[in-house]
Amino acid sequence: MIEYLPLKCITAMHADEIHEAVAGVVDSGWYLRGEAAARFEQEYALYIGTKHCIGVANGLDALTIILRAYKEMGILNEGDEVIVPANTYIATILSITENRLRPVLVEPSIDTLQIDDTLIEQAITPRTRAVMIVHLYGRCAFTPSIADICRRHNLLLLEDNAQAHGCLSPSVLYAAQYEQPFQKTGSLGHAAAHSFYPGKNLGALGDAGAVTTNDDRLAETVRAIANYGSSRKYVFDYIGRNSRLDELQAAVLSVKLKYLDQDNARRREIAAYYADNIKNPAIMVNGQWSTDNVFHIFPILCQQRDHLQAFLAEEGVQTIIHYPIPPHKQQCYKEWHNLCLPVTERIHAQELSLPCHQAMTDAEVETVSNLINKFKQ
């Protein structure tokens, strides 16, 4: 059986260090807002290339608190519009609607599966205040055109970096409002949200997340909101929430961060093999993804997706669909059911994710490729 993502095997790759880190926290007697969380925040900010990293409970909270902080700062107001890709995991959109902001869904490019930057400007209205890009599947969604649009229209550029830890931008950000040309996703805009869900490239042993930014005031506001709205003990500036990165998860993340680049390099090797060796005309594989992708997910498109998934399962290969129902067709957003977003709907009807992770063997990668080439519609 070739598992899609064998978390036990991935954790075992650094088991001794992880056990030591966890034991250190247990023995310390300090489990929240201690040295482990502070250390990881410093390490991750340095790694991403931002002044600030604020640990929170999960990726959805990171997204939601960023927007909430901008509301508290008077930069966003209820009813303001946020441009967002229609092809995304629903958490991106949940964070917008939870803050009583209005998502404006923009189609992706079928070539990149990321937001189509040629469609963004026509979606801007007098109520638009931000563009939230999503580095979906682990690929960088940023383009210089998006930065230019945000600069010219005075819009916030926000990043959902939940799936792209360690991903590099293929071009240096040049927009004048940024102080230096950061290159990693999570440092390309005004603020970014990160998820460390166990299945992510940088995964904790439970839920965890973070916000990165260069904005001192935003960082201070995010940290306060995530701590019940408190900037100092028993003083509450905001109606906040309890969303903190605990010491155990922070300690585990510090261990795994040391290996992130080499793990991503292995994912790129696997992806390159798939791109070079999958030759089935029924399968769409984008072979141009390289340094601007850390392959959290390796998506292929197939009109007979369900038959392909069943065929691979019969042969002992586990796959996952990311995602079977697009956000605008979910029951929680039934008011959007009449929207026509054909590119997004095609992706969600045809996408299948292949195993692609640092614990895969060359033999397993070859087996998956060969089986896909044998598939007949």
C-alpha cells in the first residue's frame, strides 16, 4: 500500500529530536507563552524574512485575526470587499465572512490553478480594500502584476500561506511600499497567515498556526487579539479570543523547521519525476512548476477522475481530492449557488492529488507513475 501521507513515517524521520523537544517542555513545567513559543516565533520570522511572527492556534485563526486586526486599526470596515481566488480551501473565505467582509471570487488560471492576475483589476470596486492571494497546493500565487495592482489601487496584499512553507517567489518583489525585496511566500505582502496542521510541509503534532508581517502595529494588535484581547495581564483592549501557539507544538515545529528545505527539495524531486514520466493523454500535469512550488499537493486533472482514483485504489495507491466541492457550491454559502465559475468548477470536478512527500521511495514514485500511464478512460 502506498499511502497518500504516512504521518507516522514522516514523524519517525526525526523522532529522537522530537521526543527530546517534547520531553524538555514537559519537564519545564511551562506550557503556554514560554521559551519554546518565543524561540519558534523568532526562528520562523527569520526563515520567512519578516520582522514579526505571532504564533496562534491554527491557520484559520491566523487568517481571521489578521482581518480582525485591520478592522480594529480602522483600515477595514464591515462590508468592505476582499478579492480572493474562487479556487481555494474554504478557510480562506470563512475568515473573510466571519469578519463581515465581502469576498469577491476571482477565477484561477487553468495553467497555474492559482488566481488569474489578469482578472483581478476588473473585480475592483469602490468598496475593495484588499487582495488575498492563496499559495494553493504549495505554489507561489504572487506575480508582479498583483503587487502593481495593489500599489496603484492602495489595496492590502494579504497571503494565505497555509500550504506553501518555504516556497520562493519566482520574481523579486519590487513594489515601492515594501522596505526590502523579500522572496519567500509569507513575506510578499502586508501580512500572511500560516497553518501548521500535521499534514502540512511544516506540520505540528496538532493544530497550530502563525501570522507574519513587517508592520509593528499590526503585529501588536494581532498578538493582543489572540490573547483574549489583552496587551498586558488583565487589561483588555479588544474583544479578543483565545488563540495561542502552545509550547509543545512550538518545540516540535522548531525541530521540523531545520529540515523543511531538504524535505521540500525531496518533494520537488518527486514532482519532477511525475512531470517527466506521466505521459497519459487523459491526464493533465503541469510540468513547469519548480522552485516556485514546494508541492504540498501534487494535483493532476482528469475528466474521469473518480474512475482513476478507484483504479489507483485497487492497485494499492491512496489519493485524495483537493477539493470535491468548491466554496461557492457549499451549503454554507448557498447564496452563491447561482455563480458561474467554470474554471474553478472544472478543477474541483477533475482534480486528484498524488502521493508526494519526503518519506516516499523512488520505487513508490515509479510505481505511481507507471500505474497512471496504464490507466484507460
